[in-house]
Amino acid sequence: MEELKKIRKHFEKKLKEIVDPKVLETLEVEYLGRKGKLTQILRSLKNRTGAERRKIGKAANELKERLERLFAVAKKDLETKHLERSLREERIDVTAPGHSMPVGGVHPLTKAAREVIDIFGRMGFAVAEGPEAETERYNFDALNIPADHPAREMWDTLWLKPERTNPKSMPAGLAGKIRNPKLLMRTHTSPVQIRFMETHRPPFKIISPGRVFRHEATDASHDIQFWQLEGLAIGREVSVANLKWTLESFFNQFFQPKAGELAVEIRLRPSYFPFTEPSFEVDMRGGDGDWMEIAGAGMVHPQVLRNCGIDPNLWQGFAFGMGIDRLAMLKYKIPDIRLFRENDIKFLKQFIGK
Amino acid sequence: MKFSYNWLKEYIPKLPKPEMFREALSMRAFEVESIEKRSGDYILDIKPLNRVADTGGHMGMAHEIAAILNTVADRKTESSALAEFLKTRRLEPRRVLREILKNNKEAAKKLRGFGVVVEDYALCPRYMVARVDGVRMKGSPAWLKKHLEPLGINSINLLVDLANFIMFKTGQPTHVFDADKIKGNKIFVRQAKSEEYMTTLDEVECKLNNSMLIIADAAGPLAIAGVKGGNRAAVTNDTKNIIIESANFDGASVRKTAKTLKLATDAAQRFSQRLDPNIAEYAMGLLVRWILEYAGGKPKGFCDMYLKPQYPRKIAVRLEKIGSVLGEHISEAQFLDVMRRLDFKVSAVASPREIVVKLAQKLLGHPYYYGASVMYDAPNRFDCSSFVLYLFRQIGVEIPRMSFQQYFAGIPIADDDLAAGDLVFRSQKSPRPGIAGNRRTYGHVGIYIGNNKVIHAFSGRGAVVEETLSAFKKIAPYKGARRILGRENAIHFVVEVPTMRKDLMIEEDIIEEVGRIIGYDHIAPKPFAEAFPMPERNDAVIWRDKVRSLLVAAGFLETDSYNFIGSEDIKRFGGATSDYKELLNPTRPELAYLRRSAVSSLVQHIPRNYLGHSSVRFFEIGNVFLKEQIKRMSALQYDPGDMQKEMIAGAAWSDARNAFYLAKGAVSALFESAGIDDVWFDNKESAFPSYLHPYRSATIKVGDDAVGYIGSFHPAVQKLYDFKKGEAAVFEIDFAKFVDAAEAEIEYQAPSQYPAIVRDLAIIVPEETRVQEVEDLIENTAGPLLWKTDMFDLYEGEGIEIGKRSMAFHLVFQSYERTLRDEEVTISVAKIIKALESKGWEVRK
């Protein structure tokens, strides 16, 4: 019994002194292990007589339970302390920069074009596309702009050098009689509309966003290449009123006046384009700002419909065109159109995530 | 074009200040570009666009402003000059001059002893001269100078000033020659001979050529038609006798000549927009009258070469069409009010088809005459198509002149649907010389009048006759029926527009007049009332956006580059300019050809941007142009779209030597994310583009199909582009092929129910041995149980013999049918090891 008391005293004393979990484990082995002090006492019980055996056995078992309990508490305590300490040791400077991961982003014109496509998509306009190098026929003739028409001068054209055709590839009798069509870089995306109308039956609503090209002196608002957005809606009774609604809805979605701001307004002014009749310049005004010219539009000229095999007695519709570059310049407050094609990282990165 | 406010006010006494009507003019007619205050006057710069013919002078502009401000109703606010102008505008051609000169019978007589020869009426539809002898030259009166000065026109002499005055008043340029300096008694309007020269009034010598129209006498050029007068017959202060010219020239020809000679004169500016030949007569009358008044002299009469006089055009207009196009109901009163303000004559037609049929019946028996003119012969004699044209013109509906054109202008209808007023066509029975093709196939036309009857001008019977449709069909192959009058028997109006309004041709033109005069601000925005089918999905747009998202996730920034390249860059890229499609009129030499590779644009963005970065990555989805594709097309099927190819291009630069793997990682992720799992990188191709590093390049293949390339930029080319450090790698992928591969039908395959067994293999191979080679060998010898081979380590350096490298793979074995036994996998691995070792490679066990 004395022995048990001693064990208890020593164990409790030692337990209090321990700070290292490894030492704790040694202590466990020393007292509670297979060859531990308490274990040995319990083992030696078999040599004792009945009453003594019961008495000591009971006390030893009680002590064992007690020691085990104390040990568990101490172990838990020590582990918590130890974890805390090691966490503190792992402390890092969270203000130091992270591993550098490259951050990509789309071009601001893509951003603007995506929005345009989305907004018109919600209004039921499909996206049509076509080649950037075009024939004179698709870019001008089919749009009611014959070669000697003064309106041709409204579009300064980048022409492509004519191709010589091997006379042998020509049908018999035609060699030398047929000139290759003149090729050019499209000055607008209207040829896409022509190609679409030639292959689709109305009613339909399409937009044709894409790169267009002009022979122009470049400055802050002119470039030889830029993005254009054209729209076309042909139906039984598509009207100027529908055009106004479509454009007004679009501008209000695209420029998204904030709560409390006035809605974007548009107005139509008479203009002249050979492929529309009537023709308009479209002005836009955000809130109480000044009117600014933003688009050209009109009701598709019956001759253009006829050129595409659509009967103007049955069908009518509107068309409009505007610069995506200009839309993006207004939306993101970009002062110079040339920035779009300079591709400076400092410029491009500003549109990431916006 | 410049207009004087004071001058306009002479015609509209109550004209408000320019700022007051600027907005109205801009919103209802033309853009007023600027208003400038100048010496007690305002000069308005107005852009009349396609309406130079009627508003190129102060008189026409004043009328337009009056119509917009609606002062026409109030006669007090309109001057007598404007009233007179409108009155003469309504007169028949050839009566205008007589009307203006009615107080001077001599001037309105035929000119004797002097003639005009017009070589080509297409280039000069009208040429008038008048002669006045014994004029007294003196200084221009103050009022005349006062009109011209604010417009920036210096006073030259009385006659020239008067001619200028008339131009700014009417819009019609005129010219005065010194009659005594003209050699011979004839004026020729002819094309210049090549190597012919003329010295202009301001002493500039012009070299002419045979595409230019000139006014000449027996000795040579006197003036360049519609552009500029010559100095040989110029009027001076000693001039006594004069020849006054007022003419109409073809717009395209004048524009071309003025452009070639770089002579942008006021006259050329007006003629090139196409003027009305009838205004020439009005201007001539006024000029003669004013010359007689201010310079005196004795009129000797005039000569007028006008082969095809133009008459007011009749245009059919339907009220409901106006409402339908504008999307706003327009009442009859509103419509008629606009027509009144514009001074257009309007008549109502109750049932157009009935009128046409009745008129046709009335003309039965009139003689047939092949090539009869609608202008001169109708209604006395007709050929088949002039007969039909004449009928429709009476109700304001314009159709082409020739029967085959009429055929194509109409809407095809079945014989069952034939209604009175539709056209029926057949081939020409007996061939006429020079008539072939469509002209012959659709060579004859008649008008259906109901009850199975046709009326047509028939050469076979020499008259306008009525027949049954079946009789009509019997003579020659029947070609079917066409409808001109789209909407059945609707009531419509016929608007008669003066010839000055050359811009008004069709119903839609009149709708524009109604819309703009009423004001587009009166049209309320309305959503579409009709149903449209679901818009088609555009897969290219969707895929482009997916590609963008994937490359953006890999750290690439999107660029937008010019489609063009210069000869210098072509050379740097190792190409020949002859392979590139060239621009005829480039704006800059560095943008003179269409690019054949989008990479050529991208790499140029790197040296401008890499400073301060350890890596930069750009991509672009854009077109390249392969000229040779166009050569393969026949001349008749010629679509430049065929040379265009859309590319996904990327360029990655890194200051370490790892750019290739940066780029390759992005490309692999791109294909994998698109669900394309059979993409591989083939280095066997020997002919990589010369701007690529020959030992760091690969063809990107999907299955057996090459879809693009990837490679490090050739160090020599990189040097040319001034990258001082690092490595750039580029790739270019055919967008269409990428989409095709990505869109290959997805079919769900359930994963195997049975467990996989994974074995790892490490192999030591000579450093030139490619990963692909090792993988191929493993996959080709493993047998069907090998599910996939994943490389997880590629190592060279410490612990590995120099000149060798180690590759480690996970080999995953799996079956769809059963649980694999360890032994069979072991057999398979042993086979692989044996194959690898037979290559002399060391397999670490």
C-alpha cells in the first residue's frame, strides 16, 4: 500500500513537471506500460493471499484508473500547448506577395462586342458573319451603290490588287471577255447582310458585328481598321417605330444609366444612304448631355431587297450600323481609337474583369 | 455648300435668324455644319447630300426651308421671286425660257448662223447656247458684289459675276464665252483627244485625255465640260459679243474629270452630283434677262440641244404603306399637307388595276412599232414593252423599259393566281438581230385583263390587240406571269414630282418626304408587333468565346491587330511578297499586304511590352488570307471569302527558356477543355515555317489531321524583332478545324465497373529521345488492357548519366469486362519492358 502511495505521489509530481509530449510518453511507459511500476504491482498480486490481494488489487486498480485519467488530461493539455507553439513557429508574412500567376483578359472590343451580341440576342437577333475581303458586288453594287455613283465616295475603300486569271480556267469563249471582279476590304459589314438575305427567307432579325476597313488618315477618332455593328430586321410590317424602339432599348442596355439617371434618348435625323429609304442619322443623348451622332440607319431600300431575291411588296425592314470601337470608347471613356490596336499591356490590363 | 442668310431672306422675308431654324433644318432636311457671321451676314454651311440638284442654289434651298417652316401657306411670307421659281418649275421643258423671256421676243428666237454639235448625249443630256451682241462691259453693281462677297467669290467682271450669281441663285453653273474668240461657227461637245491641252481661266495648263468631255471650237478646247473654262475665249473688259452656255453634263464623267485634274470647282461640285437638265433652261433664261438688263446688247436667239426631255415623274403612293413603313398612322390630310408644302401635285387613283386595264382597252388597235419611244411615240404607237411601261406610268408605277427587265422586276405568280393588271411573258417568236439570251427568252410581254384575256402590242398583227391567254401562249414558248402591282386594288395617290427632285424615284422616297416633314420625333418607339422565328445559334461566336475564356485562364491577354503586314515584316518572317495578297492603295507601307499568319502581328506586340515582366502572353482570334486559294477559283465563281482562314494565334514570351512549354501547356489545356482528347504534337514534319526554331517546333494534330503548329520563335528572327532576352513561343490553330474536332458528337461512355491496376515505370533514355516515341512504344506493345499512359516525371541532371534523361509513367490497366488479375498485368508490363529494352533503353525496376 505504501508502494502505491509512493507511485501516486511520484507520478503526480512528475506529471506536473512535464512540458514535452515525448517525456510524457516515457512517463506513461514507466508507470502504466507493460513493464511499468503500477503494472508490476498488479502482476505481483497473484503471489499475495486472498484478503490482501483484494485490498491491494482494489487500490491499485483505482490508482491505475486515476493515473490514466490524469495522464489523458495532461496529454490533451500538452498537445494543445504544443500545437499552439508549432503554429506560432509556422507564422508567415501574409502581406508578402503570392506566387505570380499570369492573369489574362479579353480585349475591350471583345468585351463590348459580347455585350452587344448579348443584348441583341435577348431581343431575338441572330449573329451573322462573312468574309473581310469582299467583291465590289457585295460591298457596293448589291447595296444600290453602282460604280459611278457619287455615294461611292462616302466610303474610302482599301482595294486589293486585281488577280490575273489563267485564260485556260475560263469557260470557252469567255476568255478575255470577263474581267475578274474587283476585290476590296469590306468598308462595312453590309455585305454580310446581303449574303444572309440571299440565303434566308424572311422574317428574320440579325446583327453582323465584325472588322471593317477604310482608306483613311488615322487620328484619335479614325483608324483604317475598326469594328462595326450592323443590324437588319425584315418582316411584314417592320417600321421606323420598331427601329427607334430597338435602338433605344439597345443603348439603354449598353450604357445602363444608373438609378436616378435619365434614360438614354435617341432621335432620328434625315440623311442619305443609297441602300436605305428613308435614311437617318441616329443621335443619342445620355441624361441631360448633348446630342451626339452614334449611328446611321434606315428602312432597307426595295432595290436592295430585290437584289437579294426578297419581294419588297411583301417584306420591309430596317437596317442600322455603328462602330463598336466608338461604343467602347464612350462606355470605357477611351480617348483615342488607335489605342485598341496598339495592344499595350498597360491598356489591355485595365479591362480585365470589368 | 455655302449659303448666305441675307440672300435666303430675300425669298422668305419672315425668315427667322439662322440659329432659330438651324435645328429645324437639321431635323427635317440637312445637316447645318456651321453658321459663320461675316460682314453683316451669316454664312451657313449646309450638306445637301443627294439633293444638290434641287437645293444647290439659294432659291431651291429657300423653298426647302419654307416648306419645313411651313411658310408656304402664308403667301405674305413668301417672295414673288420664290413664287415665280415654283411656277416655272411646274412648266413643261422648252416653255420655261419663253416664259422668262416673254418680254423679249428676240432672245427667245432660234439662233441663226451658229450651231452646236453634241457627240454623246449620254455625257451631255442638254446643251443650250444663247448669243448676245454688243454688250457693254462695266463694273458690277454693288448689289451683285454684295451677294457674292460673303460666299467668298471675288468680283471678276460684270458677265462673270452675273454667271456666278445665277449659279448661286439656281444651283446651275453657266458659262460665258467671248463670241469673237471662237473659231468657226460651231461649238462641239466632244471627248478630248489624248495629248490635247487647254489652259484654264487662271492660267493652269491641263493635259486632257479621251475620258474627258470638253467644249471645243474648230481650233480646239474652249472649256472642260462642267469643270472649268479655258482662257482662250474668256470674256474680258473688251468683250462685245458673247455666247452664253447653260448645259447639263453627266455627273460621273464630270466627277472623274475634276478628280483627275484636281479641279474642285463650284461647278464641278454641283454637276458631279447630277443636275436637272430643266434647271439649265431656267438658269439660261434668267442669265440672258439679267445680262440684257445690266450689260445691254442685242439678243440673237438661242439654240437648245435636248434630245430626251425629262418630264415630272409620277410616283404611286399608298397611305397604308406610309403608315406601315413609318409605324405611325398618317392621315390623308397630313399627307396632302406635306405634298402641298413641297409643292408636289397629287391626284388620287381609286383602283389602279382597273385603270390600267381600261387604258389598255382604250389603246386597242394602235399601231405596233418596234423600238417605239415611250416619250415621243406613246400613246400613238408602241412596241410590247413600251406599251406596258406606258400603262403603268399613268398610275405612277415605274417599271423598266425592256420586257426581260420587266420580267425580272415583277414577282412570279402562278397562272391560277392571275388577276387583271398582271403581266404575261413569252419568248420572241422571230429572232431580231442582236437580240439573244434573256432578251430573247423573255422577249415579249402582254397585260392580263381578266377573263382569260390578254392585251399586247403584237408585231405579228402590227397593233395593240386582245387575245385569249391560250392564243397568246401558242405563238412562242410561254414564260409565265409576273405581278407588278403588289397590293391588290388599294386606293393610292399619284404624286407628280418636279424633275429637280432627282432623288425621288419610288414610293419609299415619298414616304421619306412625309416622315421628315412631319418629323421623326412624332414617331413613337414601338416594339415589334409581329412574330419572328427563334434566332439561329452561331456556333463560331460561342466557340470563340470559349477559346477566349480558356486562354484567358492560362494568362493570355487578347489583342486586336491589323489584318495587314508590310514587306519588311514579310522579309523578316522569311516570306516572299509575291505570296501575299497586296493592297492597291495602302495607307502605310507597313500595312500594305494581307497577313498570312496572325503570329506575325502578335510577335510585334512582345518587344514593345516585355520590359518589367518575367513573361507576357498574347492571343488573338483573327483572319489570315491565303492568296493561292483565290487562284484556284474560276472567274465565274469568285469568292474572296475562300482565301480567308480564321486562326487562333498565341505568343508567349518568358525570360527563362521555358516559353515553349508555357505555350504547349496552354494549347493542351485548350484542346482538353474543348473535349478533344486525341490531340498530339508531331515533330516529324520537316518543313516548319522558317520563323520557327527547327528543333523546338511541332505540328498540332488531332488524329491524323494537322490543325496548327506550335514552336519557339527562331532566335535569328527574334533578334530582328529586337527581343534582347528570353524566348518566345508561338502557336496558330485553324479555328474551323478546332471547332469541328470539338463538336464531334459526344457519346456517353460509362466508366468501367472494375478496379484499375496501376504500375509505374521509369526509363532512362538518350536525351534526344522524345516522350512521344516512348509513349507510342508502350501503347503499341501493351495490348488492350492498358487504359492510359500518364507521364508524371521528366528529369535530367544529378544522378542521371550526362546525355540521358529519365521519364516516369503511370501505366493504368483496366477492363470493361472483368476484374484484372495481377498476373496478366505483370505479363503485359514484362512485354513493355522487353520492348523498351530492345531499344537499348534502361528500365529501372
